[in-house]
Amino acid sequence: MIPRRRLPLAWSDLRVLGSRTKDPAGTIAAFEDAIAAYLGRRHVMAVASGRDALGLILDALGLGRGDEIIVPAYTLAELLPLLQRRGLVCVPADIDPLTFNVTAASIVPRIGPRTRAILVLHQAGAPCDISPIVALAHRHGLPLIEDCAHAAGARVRCGDETKAVGSFGHAAFFSLEANKAISAFGGGLVVTDDDALARRIRTMIAGRPRRRWPVARKYLLRCIEEIAVRSPLYGPTARFLFAPQRAAAFEARYRRAHEGIRVPGAFTDLQARWALPRLERLDRRNALLNGLAREICAGLPKDFVPQQRDRHGDPAFYQLLVRVPGDVVALRHAAHRHGIDLAIRSEILDDCASLLGYRDCPVTAEVFRDTLAIPCWEGMGHRTVTRLLDGLDTAWRTCR
Ligand SMILES: *Cc1c(COP(=O)(O)O)cnc(C)c1O
């Protein structure tokens, strides 16, 4: 089975686990400085997760009960309770059918007298058309928060230049989860140029315990999961767990299990040492995966429509998303029989508009219904790509 994803594991990660850091605080600060330099931003704070980073930004902005926040309709459902717990009212903005990103035009009708912030996502590494959104937020005096969980290393075209994703909003956050581009096996980043906001966040995280064991445990569990994904048992297991009658329940349980190993407390030196080499090769990684994605897209069945990723700049790589004019449940089932593991529906992201009770985000509903995530990972050789394309083609022909 060609798995849907592969986490890059390295022996050097294991060596980090077994060694001591001479100056833990200095190691973490050096990592934060390296990110700040890479993005061209003043302040970077490494925290427990991407979600933790978002929560800290909201709290530091003083957002709370009754305030409305505009959110992407197509994003991770776990972000909603994070906002709702703070009494915020989430108002979804629909996405563009080609880029899967929110646009200034989809945000405008959602701005009302109680709107207090705008959250945008650079979907699957594709930079959104951020300049008109920045202008819009500015006109209304609203803070703009960029969700860069998928987009570390992406750059937005601004005239003749490009500017890093994460340098546009009042604040931005990144995820350092194991399946994201800069893995620290869990962790997140807050970035901002606002001195007062940064100071408030530093104060909020100052008293947190720095515990290495939960981080080490999470690393080991991720390694075990990865070894399972790479083993010959993965094929039959995936076929069983992702069978149409079981997939939704399994996905929900899998997400809950991962909630259970989330790391509380402060960012540790271990995480900084895992993440730093990944930051150093981030551009190479993105170039490699974007090239591979282009190669795969060129060979897909003619009626598959890949997400348009480079319309507003140079994308980072997170997932290869493709819309198909047909039943993705049947297609995934058929693809399994041909040795290909695809992700669909909430295994990719969620229709948050519908979860929030909104029925007026038709593009999100369609993209959620019709999109596949196709395997595309580092180390995927030409023979695997050929096998993938042949298998997809055959599966598609049997079920359309
Ligand atoms: C991964 C992700 C986050 C943050 O995730 P954490 O697991 O909390 O680090 C935020 N938004 C989106 C869209 C994501 O995919």
C-alpha cells in the first residue's frame, strides 16, 4: 500500500532524545531567533502547539465573550471549540473554488458591528490573496491573524518581490506538529511585530513548567505509529479501518487519541533541537515536494482538478489536494484495492460552516465533499509515482 503520508524520521532525532542540552533556554531562544530571521519578523515565541499559539494570540488581543471572529469555512474543526470556549462567535467565510482559500470578497459580507478579528488560513501551503485582506482588515480596524500551520516557507508575491507567509497579519501562528513542515513532534509558534502583544504573551507563558517527558513520550508514540504505517500490515489495516462503514468513527477516534498525547506546558530544548535542522532544510523540502506534486498532477486522470497552489506566490507543501467529479468514498474504496491510500472528507479538513450551522458556504460544501488528498511525500521514487498514477487511473475507471 502506498500510504497517504510519511513522517520523515531521522536517526539524529533519536540522538537528540538521548543527549543533554548544555543551555536549554539558550537553545530555545536560538531557535526562536532563527525563525524570526527566516520570516523577517520581530518576535517569535515557541509554545505548546499551533492551537496553543492561536489561543494565546486571542487572549493577548483581549478577545472574548460576544466578540465575533471571521474564520475560514474550510479548516480544522478543532479550532472552533478553542474559540468558542472563550465566548467568541465564529462566523465562517467561504473559500475560492480553485485555491480553497478565503478571499477579501468572501470575508466582506461577514463583517458586522460585532466583528473583532479575522482569521485566515493559507490552505495546504498555498498562500492566499493576502494583500486585499490586509487592506480590508486595516480599513475596518480589525486585527488579522494568519494560520500558517500548513504554510511554513510559502511566499506571497508582492509586486516584484516575495514576502514570507506569516509576515502579513497582526500576528500569525505556525504548528510544529509531527505532520507539519517544521516538525518538533508537537509545538507551535506565535509571530508578531507588535511589542506589546509579544510582551503579554511572554508573560502568559512565563510560569509554565518545562517538562521533557511528555514530549519524549509523544516522540516515541509518533515513531511507533510511523513504523506501523511503513510496515506491510498497513495495507490490510487501512483497508479495514477506512472501509466506508468504519472510516468516520475511526477518524474521530484517531483524532481523540492524538488529543490525548498533546503536550501541555512550555516548549522544550528537545523540540528546539528537533526543529532547527528542519528549518534549515525547509526551502529544499518545499521545492522537492512541490516538484513531486507537479509531476503527479501532470499524470492524473484528465477530469481531476488539483488545487491551484501558486496563484498568489510560491507555495509551501502540506497536502496534495485534488477535486474529482464523482463519489470520493467509492473512489477511495477502489483505490485501496489497487494499493493506494487516499484521504477524504474530515480526514483532510472540515466543513466548519456546516458544523457551525451555516448553509451559505456552497463552495466549502462542494470542496469538502469532492476532494482527495493524494500521497505525495519525501522519498517517494519514480516507480512509486508510476504505481500511484496507474492505480488511480484504474480505480477511477472502475467507479465512475
Ligand atoms: C495543524 C493545524 C493547526 C494547529 O495544529 P496543532 O496540532 O495545534 O499544532 C491549526 N490549523 C490548521 C488548519 C492545522 O492543520
